[in-house]
Amino acid sequence: MQRSTILFGLLSLMLLTMLQSVLAVGGRRARVQPLEAELPPPSSPPPLPDVMTSSRQPFRIHEIGFRGQYESSSSRLEYFLRNRYDHLLAHVEPAHISPISVDTLEQQIRSHATRKHFIRLGGEGPNSHEIRLAFAVDGTFQGDGQKYFSILTLRRLQPGFDPSFDLLGYVKASGVHGIVDRLHTVQDRLRLDWPGQALTSYQVFDQIRDL
């Protein structure tokens, strides 16, 4: 009798141990996993480039042929490319073709509203209501280290009238590899209206209003 009691106790203990093991495994399987941390919402896309529209910044471009001013402005551009923008071998010569249309030039001036593509050339007369400029043209095929520039005069002849560009022509500069990047990285002059300063389209129009 005593032996039967001992065997019964041992069997009961084994069954209890097995039951506890099964319950433990089931509990682990049924355990609720913690929720993952909620991911932040996707960031908004970067803003589009600031592009001038005709309603915000009206202007016109006229093709004219002031040969003397074209040549003097071309010489000034070569001087600044060498002495301010460190392209010591820069050479500027007349372009025999117009690399882009007037409409494309206007669009580039608008689309580069906040990027420095202009160089103020100087040479304006005293009390003048004009600014002489070179604009680095984009999207044209040329050899390595070459860049087309448009030679321009921005005029504001009468207060209250929209400014207008006179397009004097184009030049092709050689020996100016990376010039557009250089326009952005060179230190500004003490005054942005000094000759040789690289300017954005907005800065150019701000200056013509102050004349």
C-alpha cells in the first residue's frame, strides 16, 4: 500500500511538471508582442527652385547692336575672369552664333533667380540708369573649359516702367573650367554694386531700382 502511494505521488509530480512546461511554452507563444514605435511621417519634399514669374518680375529683352559697348564689356569680362575668379588663362572672343534663343535666355534669367549667373561689368556713365552685365549661359554644347556668356545692359529709363535688357551679343570664354561654381564660392565684394561682383537675378533687379 505504501509503495503504491509513493508511485502515485511520483506520477502526479511528473504530470504536474509536464503540465507546467506546456503552459510555459504556450504562454510564451501567446505573449503579446509590444507595438513598434510609430514611424514619423515622411518629410515633405524639398521646395522647388524659386522661379520668377512675369507677374512678379516683368522685364523684356531686346536684341541690339552697340558694337563699341559689346567690345568694351567683353574686355571687362575677360579681365574679371582672370583677376577676380582666378582663371588666369581665360580668353574671351566673339561668338559666331547665338547659342540660345532670346526666349530661352529670358527663361534662364528667371529660373536662376537665386543663383549667381551674372557678373556686373561696370563701365556705365555717371548718373546712368543702366547696368552692364555678363550672364553665364546654361545648356549649350562647348568644349571642356569653355562657356558662353551673353553680354547685356539692363535699363530702367523712366521711374515706374519695367526694366528691359539690351542683348548686345554673345561671347565664348575658354580656359574657364568650373566658372559657374566659382561664381557661387568667391567671396562677395564689400558692395554688391561694385564691378566684378557675381549676382543673382534678384540682386540685379534690386540694383536697377536703386539707380
